[in-house]
Amino acid sequence: MVVAGTPLDFRLGFGSLGDARVVHLADAPEGVAGHVELAGSAAGDLARLLAGLADAAAVGPRPDHDGWLERLRGDERSRREAERPALEADTSPVKPSRVYGELLRRLDRDAVVIGDGGDFVSYAGKLVDTFEPGCFLDPGPYGCLGMGPGYALAAALAHPDRQVVLLLGDGAAGFALGDLDTLVRFGARVVAVVGNNGIWGLEKHPMRMVYGYDVAAELRPGTRYDLVLEALGGHGELVTGPGELGPALDRAFAADGPALVNVLTDPEDAYPRSSNLA
């Protein structure tokens, strides 16, 4: 496995990937992982490194990868099929996966999707496909919550002809709620979707799993973030059931300016962290 331009941190199991041997490419020598045994490494201009690898791979007979590729495609198809019931979940409170089931039907191929949150945005990383460069932005490995509205403003001003979707956990929303005013003042066409479960899900569920209890992981249930944007001059809607999701998203995308869909999601729903790569 070749990992280029990304640290071998918790998102990649700190480089321990079963039987896979890892080659690490970084843009500077200090970026090369030193905490795990590597099959190889190189540091420098990543564009030149990758071009060199491509040139080297073109020399000599090309290995037959058709069987391997078909196996990967089959695995991808079966995993997507297994996700379908969650994307279509018709339960109340709303499952976060159902939010994405409705959103995916409405996203353009070049939509800019920005994730600002914990568990709610973890679902985005798993379920939202990215087809073009720069179309998915998140808080990064340090979880710098509150960056979302600023990213969304920049994306909407740089690409006024494209969909810009801001995904917020209710915890993350509190970090930069005042920036909604800036979106309104600039007339930025941003559709914000708040997964509002009234808890710090990324902390509460793991604490309960590991320790059997949780500490300081509660938020106020049902906070009306939609009314905040309405008061500032934008379009806001509250969604309490799965059947309301699609029409609310359609109205948000049709709004002439920022819109916020505040979805009351299930606080008992925990993002399934079944592996180091989840």
C-alpha cells in the first residue's frame, strides 16, 4: 500500500494495516512516519514522486490486475448494498444515515461538501462520494470544530454556480454559530444541515462503550438552530421525522441565500467503529 501526503495517524490505524506493507510518501523528510516499520519511503515534491512511480510502472509487461480489480468492485457493490437499509431507515427519531440517504439523491457531482462535526460527519466520510478534487473538506486530524461556516463562505464565493453543503453536528454548530450572520450578509448560497442529537456523540458513545458511563457529554436537546438563521435573515426549517427530510432539503437548495435544515436525530445512534479504518 502506498500512502502519499497523509500522516499515518489514527485515520489509517497508525500504519498497522494487517498484512499490508506500507510505502510512505511525504512532502518533507520530517513527515515520513517513524513509529512503524515501512516497506519504503520517500520525501520531496509529491507530484514528481508520483510521476516517477507512474513512469516506472509503465516499464516492462503490465501485471494482470483484472481479477483483483473485479474483486474490489464486487466488495464495493456488496458493501453499498448492505448500507441501503440504513440510508432508507424510516424510524423516528431520524437516523443520521437517513439524512445522507436523502442528501445523496440531491447532490451534484461537483458539489462542495464541508463536514464540521464528530459522529454526524463520520457518516459523511463513509457515505458521501467525492468525484472531483476539493469537493470534500473536514476538520482534519485534530478535529478543529468551527471551521465549517468559514469554509462554506469561501466555497460559495469561489463557486457561486455550484452546490455548497455544510454538515454540522450540534456540538460543532456552537463553535461558530455567529458566522451564520456572515453567510447572510454575503448572500452565500450554502445549505447547512445540522444533525441535532443533543449530545457530544463522538465522546458520549465511546465513553459508554469503554467505561460504562459518560461525563460532560450532554447538550441541550432540540436547540432551534433553524430559528437562529431565520432571525439573521436566512431560510431555516426544523425536521422531526424522516418523511420531512426530502421536501425540506429541496426547499433549502432552492433558497436564494443561506439555508439551514435542523434535523432532530437519534441520540442512541452510534457511528459503528468496527475497525481502525472506520
